[in-house]
Amino acid sequence: MHAGTLCIHDNILTFLLKFPAMLLQQLINGLTLGGVYALIALGYTMVYGILELINFAHGEIYMLGAYLGIIFLGLFTVIGLTSVSLPLALFFTVLLTIVVCSAYGFAMEKVAYKPLRNAPRLSPLISAIGISIFLQNYVMLTQGATDQVFPQRFGDSGLQFLNVSMTYLQALIIIVSGLLMLSLHLFIQKTRMGKAMRAVAQDKTMAALAGINVNGIISVTFIIGAGLAAMAGIMVASYYGLVNYYIGYIAGIKAFTAAVLGGIGNIPGAMVGGIILGLVESAGAAYISSEYKDAYAFIILIVILLIKPAGILGKNTEEKV
Amino acid sequence: MLKLLSIHTSYGHIKALKDIDIEIAKGEIVCLIGSNGAGKTTTLLTISGILKPDSGDMIFEGESLKNMAPHNVVNKGICQVPEGRRIFPRLTVSENLEMGAYSIGKRQKTKGKQYNMEKVFNLFPVLKERTKQMGGTLSGGEQQMLAIGRALMANPKLLLLDEPSLGLAPIMVSKIFKTIKEINEEGVTILLVEQNAKAALRLSHRGYVLENGVIKLSGRGEDLLHNENVKKAYLGD
């Protein structure tokens, strides 16, 4: 009996010692994941804010970003740029991927949504699903159905503090996501074009009467959303090392959940929603079971829809003028 | 300055404008009166490019507006203060004004008075106290001032005003009409759509009477004020 008590004491002691470390570890993992979700969620929420349309093909842009990252970095490895300067090769990989994905985003709107601008709401939704299936199969046919490997391993080196570790890649993902969100926020709040985006979201006819090129602003919205998703795609490809043509589906649905969680149409909401989702998912995987990793997102979605359907930062629809 | 040549506009199968001819000379105030559903707003929306005419043409300073996108019409110098004011509710007062000036820089600056924010504030001092306030929180009168100020930010040559007095307190109505006169005296041509026919005709150089999408009468403001048919139908005398 004496030995037993000691054992329990030991367990409590190790648990208490481990507890903050484990929590901190999950915080880091969650922020990494959450930053990526937030970047994708922004694309959903921006498009919804302007067109009241859920762009269900948005996850595929993220998938394309992951693939294009692999293709461009592979190309730079072949021509030897990576051995000359890895940061330079990564920079050009990111740049080219964002440019190509933005072009996809731009074209997607022109082909699938613009012709349906005044159609019943179900039509663009079906069109979105069509584009999504098309892009998945297009990538499967051209890149193969098997996993593709990211050409560069970044390893597990990083910062170590007690039992908590943060790889350099995690740190980079958190910083890049944070900076992108901050820049987007400043762009929307402070620049002429950002203000025009808000004006278009509030009243398209009046925005046109004020001299704003509404179609141009809609294109810019798709381009920015696609660029952010592309960045998320590259970061995830480098983080997990593997990509497949169907990764856009689940990531897209989770990011959509994040956008709804924060309040669809609300930009800071998408950021907050993405990060909360990432944190909950890593905490759930660590403390409950990693088997249900994908289920946590949907549990959150259901709870939010039951308790506060407008989302955390969402406005009630009555404010829509 | 602006000529509408037998314009036909419809909503789906419903013909809203039939064979509309309107001419506005530089420096004029022209008003368009008529009852609800006569096609007054439709006329303004057609000029601004929000609605596309089925046939006919619109010539502004020698250039056709017929296939022009709304933002390009603004770039040419035609600004509209639409019905119901349509302030951007979740932009601040100064952001609303900035949006009015969105087209500036893309087109030649017009001669004459350069309207900028300071000048709009001179015209409507109350807006200056509210620059950081959201547009949606302003009172109706303040919103009307902001809507006019926003349109003036683009330095318009021709200002289209749709029911500027609608829903305003009488004291505010006379203030708005006074301001319209001031703006006109500074060289801005004005096309005014009003239900308040008496005040509009008094203010205007010329007027058109619109009925079921057709122009029934036109003439000098004063003459229309004394026209028996107009008196009966629109002035309530």
C-alpha cells in the first residue's frame, strides 16, 4: 500500500511537470496548423463577403499550391539553384507558385462564377463543385494518383526548451502566416483598393456608381485569396513532406469550418477561427485521441451552429443593408 | 452636354422607358418629375450604366455612353446620388468620401472648383464632426449630405440626384435644395429627379414630365409650374 501511494505521487508529479510542457507543445503545433487553416479560410470569407458565394473549389487552389511548390522546387533542384542558394530557390518557388495559383483563382472566377453572377444561388454552388472535381482529376491525371514527395527535407532541427520543441519550419510557418494576415488586414483597412473591396462587399451598385470597377475588385479578391491558399499549400507540403491530389478537399472543408467559426464574411473572424481550429485539433489529438483528428473540426462546427450561428465575430444578418 | 436619343429600357419583358429624349445643356438644372413608377430612377440608372438600354443612344460631350461600364461613366464626369442615398454603412464618413473620389487621378481634372474633402466639409460642416463615425450611424439628413458630398468628391461635370428630399424633415429639405443651387452656381450641371415637383420646378431651369415611361411634357421650369395639367397631376392645386 505504501508503495502504491508513492507510485500515484510519482504519476501526479510527472503529470504536473509534463502538463505545461505538453500544453505548450500543443500550442505550438496548433498555431502552425491554425495559421495554415486561417490562410485558406481567408479566401472563403473574402469571396463570401463580396459575392455571398461559398467557393467550394478554393481548397483545390491550396492543393495546386502544394503541387506547384513541389514542381518548381524540383525544377530548381534539377538546374542546381538549390545547391547554390536554398533560400533563393525557395523564394522563387514561393513567388512562382503564388503567381500561377493567383492566375488559377482569377480564371476560376471568370469561367465558373462570373457568367452565373445573376443566376439562382444554387447554380454557382454546383459550378464550384464542378471546378473542384475538374481540378482534382486534372492533377491526378497529370501528376499521378500516388503521393508526391516534397524535394527538400527541413528536418527536426529547431528550438528546444525543456520538453518543448519548435522546429525552424514551424516557427517559419507561424511567422509567415502571422505576417500575411497582418498585411492583409492593413491592406483591407488602409489602402484605397482595400477600402474599395469593403465598399463592394457592402453595396455593389453604389460602388459602381462611385466609380469603382466592381468586376476588377472581384478579380482582385479571387487573386488574393488564391495567393494566400497557395502559400498555405507550399507550407503544408514542406511541413508534412507528402501531398496528394485530394488534400484540397479535407483542408478546404476545415478552412470553411474555420471561416464559419469566426463568422463567414468577416476577415478577422477567419483568422481567429483558423487558429482556434488548429489549436483544438492539436489539443484533441494529444489529449483525447489522434484517431478523431478530423472529427474535432466538425464537432466545433456543429456546436457553433447550435450556439452562435453567426460565428464568433460574425455580424447578425440584420446589419446587411 | 448630355443628349438622350430615343432611349428604350426594360426590366425583363416590362418596358420601363419608351422613346425618351432628354437634352441637358452645360450649367443647367434640369428636373425630371413624375409619379411613382414613371421611370425617373430608371432614366438615371440608364445614364449611369447600371441598366443597359435596349435601343437609342446617349451622347455625353460627343461620346456615346451606351456600352460604357458604370465606373467609366463616372470617369467621364457623371456622378449619381442614388435613391435612398446608399451610404456604405460600415465605412466611416471619411472613407465614404474617399470612395467618392475613387475615380480621381484616372481622368483629367476638370477646370473650375476642385471639390475635395475640405470643400465638402465647408458645404456640410456637420460631416466634419463625424469623420470617424460609421456611415450607417448617421441620421437621414446627414446621410443625404454625405451622399451628395461623396458624389462631389469625384469633381463631376454632371450630377444626377435621385429624390434628394425623400424622407427628410422640411427644414432639411430646404437646406438640401439650397445646397443644390449652390453646387450648380459653382459650375456643376444638375439633373434632378423629384417627387416634390413644386420645389424642383422652382429650382430648375427646365423640366421634363415623365408618365408611364414616356415624356409627356417639357419646358421651362416656370412654364411647367403654371401648366394646368401639371398643376392638376403633380402640384395638387
